[in-house]
Amino acid sequence: MKNLEKCALAVVLLCCLLQVGQAIKCWDCRSDNDPKCGDPFDNSTLAITDCQQAPELEHLPGVRPTMCRKIRQKVHGEWRYFRSCAYMGEPGIEGDERFCLMRTGSYNIFMEYCTCNSKDGCNSAGIHRLGWVGALCGTLVSVFVAHLLRQ
């Protein structure tokens, strides 16, 4: 393998393995204050919140938000939605953001917690899917790496 190809392979692998250390931006609203916060979500009048600027919580000193959260809550037959930065937890269920944690309680109470960190504003929808652009980029990178490894 030529030196240029080895360098290109190293750069591609490094880019794939590097995690970006920037803060995530999330929608921050409550449907009991703003009906556009519910589902379907309408962010036309909301500004996205930079979670790096979110205040430190008194009961979690030193912990910073690294994810977005959407909570869907049904209390006595009424649905409420809360979207915010998340300080604790993991994205989705076992890292899969397509799944949310669901809880039910007595007195007709239901809660669904969806946590994500895949992209800014990821707490806008219920299910996250990889777009065709992401799939195409992943395929092209795989083909490039396979080509370099064959030589």
C-alpha cells in the first residue's frame, strides 16, 4: 500500500472513531404553556436551546446536559409534552434512539421518556431514522476503505 493511501485510510478511520465534543442543542418547551410543543410538534415560533448554556442543577452539581429529552405524559386522560436538555440517562434504550422508556402508574397515569443525542433538535419527533444521505455516505466510506484494504 502506498504511503498516500495509508494516510487516507488513517484519516478516514480517525474521522469515524472521533467523537465531537460540542454541546447539543435541544428544543425546550412544555405543551401546557405552548400548544405547539405537543405532537405534531411545531417549532416555527420556538428558538432552539444550546444545552451548554443550560443552568447547572442544584441536585446534580458538576453534571452538564449532553442529550435531548422528550417526555410524553398522560394524566387523567390529558396528554402533555415536555422537551428539554437531558442531564442524565442514555440515548434511547440500550443506545437505540428509536425506542423510548415507558412507565405506567395508578390513577390513569402514563409516561414515555425519549432521550437522544444523534443531532441538534433530535427531541422534535418520536422516531428517528437514518436518512438516505447518511446511508449513502456510510456506503461510500465502506467502499473506499475496502478498496484501500484490497491493495
